[in-house]
Amino acid sequence: MQPETPNLWQYAPANSPLPLPEGPILVTKKSIHYLSNEGDNYESKESLNLSEIQKYCSQFTCEGESIDSLLSQENSSLLQDRKPFLLLGELANPFQLNRLNLGPMPIFIIRLENLCRTYADALDNRMITPGVHHVTLARSDGWWEKAHMAMATIEQMKSMVTWLNNGRRAGDWKPVKPAEGTIRFENESQLQCPSMDMLHWDGVSETVKQKTPQPTGPSLELKQLMVPIHTKWGCYDSRGKLIRSSLVGQRDFHTNYFRRGSSKKWQDILKIE
């Protein structure tokens, strides 16, 4: 049975950010509304601009009720006043998100292509000692995986970045627009990322040679997306390799990888606008 409120969603810092939603949801202070896509999949070769992203999101409903109707009941901003913001780690966990008291937020499943979620080379010790490793974004040739995207207001975006910065408006985490890779809506909840055995390491970089699964949703214009990245240390460098959070959990990473390598500078792992 799926949790009906954010407070019932599982969360433990040592296992952060898991578990994450398998499908699209709308999180409010007291409820989790599970969404389904009632429209078409916009089988277009063109990437969606902001108004098209908002329109695509409006197709999702909860038991026949639209997202805008649910947002209106909460006296919250409608989809037309929201923009895409990638939730790569803890911010996609409904329990953690609700603790920030940001107000209602629709969350959708997206697919990263030639990009991956990886651990920042930093620790947040507000909830556990020695701390939680937050998740950031890096290029990864041939890779694909599911992730989460919120349709958030500007104030919600600012609040999420401020939280990552331990309550400071200015800090090591910055919101940026990615300038490489592909990000698209994902409508296959069972999509699996490549396994560790599918990663090819040539001593310089890792690549996935297998063919990317067929798209199940349209891609988004990258210039419409914001994503928080760690601009001081970028991500953890495990002897040249990335530690992908979809393959290595929080506890496993801290116990078996962290402090055994160095860091990759953010300029070297992701192009931004």
C-alpha cells in the first residue's frame, strides 16, 4: 500500500535518498496524490519549450482530477506559474521535501540520457554524523536512468537551494541550466538503468555501449531546466570513475568509496549555459 501522506513516507539519513517515488505525484502538506498520464505522449522530434512542458504536465490527473484543480484547492500557484527543477537526491523524497514546508509541488518522472546522478564530494551533517552525501549531476556517455523533476515556483527553487546550502542564500550549491545530455519525460515506471557490468572503462572514461531504450515521452529543452550542482568540489572522483547513486547506495558509498579518491571539479563534469 502506498503512503497517503508525506509523513508516512520512509526516510533514513543512512539510506538517503531512498526510497523515491516510482511514478509521478503531487505532494502537499497532508497528502500525496498519485498521478497518471491521461493524454498522449507528444511523439514529437522537437524538444518541448516551457509552455509545452506545462501543457504536457497538465495531462496528468489523480482519479480524474487535474493538477491545477488540486493546486487551486491548496491556494497554490498553478502549472502556468511553475518551471522545471531537477530533484536528483533527497529533495525527491516526499518526507524530506515536506520538512522544508515549501507548499504543494508536482513531481514527474524523467529520464536522463548521457547524464547520471552521482555523489557530491561533500558532507551534510545536519541529520547524521558524519553526514549525508547529496546527489549532483554529471555527464556519462551512453548512460540512462530515471530521475525526478518538480514543477516549482521561483520561491520554491530558491528555498530548495538555500536548504542545500545549510540555510544560506549563497553557498557551494548553485542552480544552473545544463547544456549537454538529454532529459525527457519517462512513462515506463520499470525502466532500469545499465548495470555495473555494462560500464566500459578504458582507463580515462566510462561508457555504456548498449543501445538506449526507446523513448516513452518527449524531451525537454535544456534551457528550460534548472538543476542544483555543487560548485566547490563538483562530484566524487573514484580514481577517474563516477560513483552512480543508482548503483551504489548512500551507506555503501560512504563505507567503501568515500575518502579513497579525490574530487572532480564541476567544470570538468558538466557543461552549463
